[in-house]
Amino acid sequence: QAWLNEKFAPELLESKPEIIECVVEQLDHMEANLKRAKRGDLKVSVHRMEIERIRYVLSSYLRCRLVKIEKFFPHVLEKEKSRAEGEPSILSPEEFAFAKEYMANTETYLKNVALKHMPPNLQKVSLLRSVPKPNLDSFVFLRVLERQENILVEPETDEQREYTIDLEEGSQHLIRYRTIAPLVASGAVQLI
Amino acid sequence: RGSSSRSEAKSGRTDLIFLIRFRHCCLLRNQRCVLAYLYDRLLRIRALRWEYGSVLPNTIQFHMSAEEVEWFNRYKKSLATYMRSVGGEEGLDLTQDIKPPKSLYIEVRCLRDYGEFEIDDGTTVLLKKNSQHFLPRWKCEQLIRQGVLEHILS
């Protein structure tokens, strides 16, 4: 579920270290079992296939996150810095370190190659303003897991007015990400 | 030149304000173009790490500036640290498993001489040019990307 949500969401979602740890442990466990098993045992093939599939999903999930971190790096770091105490983190500590290194690396590069050769009042550039933000208004497909009432939908055109909808369990919708973002975080809907 | 025109503005020559604003806009646009070009190159170099691996072919390195090579080295080090921190003891190589697995073993043809190649159960395979083998998928992925093996789709 986390994998699908991350894949289809336009912004970086909450980091889920418990899930990752759990999956990794499972993989190690299965690998260890396989090493002990007899050669030529049919179960070996099936288990190996399972390991491959799980490893693929995990890799794909982490890759997707890295791509988003690199794409939106100033915004991701800013969001993490301005996070309140109780709010969940969107970056794991390792991802945070990676993001900071990426930012420092890119900043240093741009400074040394271009900015320091420019006139004095142009030597600074705000990466936060220059790098595009994630488009929270993009449309996403979702399936409803828990019934929701009175979701406020913004008007699309000037003639429309804002209205509320109820989301029935099991129904599928195409809607702007921004409207249902908190529902993805709470697990009430599943992006597909 | 930007700062000298600012001091002219401060001295009260209001008729020059528009010229200064215009020139400043041009400078800003030039700055944006330069940075956009450099940043786009960085993004392509980043893609190379994911496609080719940690060692770039010489022909590509030839086209990179010294600072770009340095950026690449720092990027791949940062990525390696991150990959090591995920998953178990050795970490998880995220540049593997790019496509969902369809089958356990695949048919491959060797495109150039590689030498001996050991598989999990201890047997070794001699990879000579044009030889064909039926090998476990996960061992071949790296070699396929490097161009040593070719996946035969029948």
C-alpha cells in the first residue's frame, strides 16, 4: 500500500521506517532459510521468486522516494526544517542526510562554476524559489478504504461553487491530490 | 557593472531608473539561463549513475568538466552511503531490480569476452563472445546493463 501511494502521489509522503525495517528483516530471514535448504527442492524456486518480488517492491519504493527527494530537494528540506514537534517526519534520518548532501553538492557546484563569476549582486540564488515545487493540484486515482463524509471540493470553474461530497467505502474516484492529501496520510484512501 | 549602476541610481539620476531596471532584468535572465543549462547537465549526469553504474565510460567522462566529475563523485558517494544504510548488513543496491521480475532464469547471449562467472551454487560459467547461457536473472542484471550480456527474448 505504501508503495502504491508513494508511486502515485505528486509529493513526498511520510517516511515509514517500521515497514521498511520489517520488510528487510523478512528478506534476510528468507535468504537465510534458502541457504539452508536442500538443492533441487521445489520450494526453493518459489521462495526465491518471492524474495525477488519483495526486493523489487522495496527497491521501487525507495527509488521513488529518492527521485522525489532529488527533484524537490529545497522544498523537502525546508518542510522538514519547519516541521512541528509532534508531526511525523517525511524523511528518514538517512534520507535527510542524503538530501542535505545533495543540496550542498549542487550548491557548491553552481557557485564554483557560475555564480562566483557573476557580478556581486547576482552571486546568490534562492534554490527554494528556482526549483519547481511538487504539483499538489495534479489529479490522482483513488479507492476509498474508509467511508468519509463531507469532503470539501474546490470549484473548477468560475461558474461552479465549492461543494461537499461523501466518499463511500470501495468507490473509486479521480480527484485533485490537494483535496484528499490528508486522507492518504491517514490511510482512509488508497491511491491506484 | 550591476553595482556601479546602482550607485548611479542612488545619486538621484531618475531618468536612468528604467535603463537600470531593464539591464537588471537582462542580467537576471542570463543568470537563469546559465543556471538552467548547468542544472540540466547535472540531472543528465545523475541519470548516468543509474544507467551505467559507478564507473563512467571514458567517452562520457571526456565531455564532463572537472567540477562535474567532482559532483558525480560526491553524488555516488552520497548514494552509496544511503544504500548501505538501508536493508540488512550489506545494504540494498537500489540500482538493481529496475523491472518487476518475470521469471527466475533467463536466456542470455554473451556480447564480448568476459571470462569466468560464478553462480550461486558454486558452478562457474565461461562467458565467451557469442556463447549462450541459461542463468539466474538476478546475477545477470548488472552485466546486461554493462553491455556484456544480452537478454534473448524468444
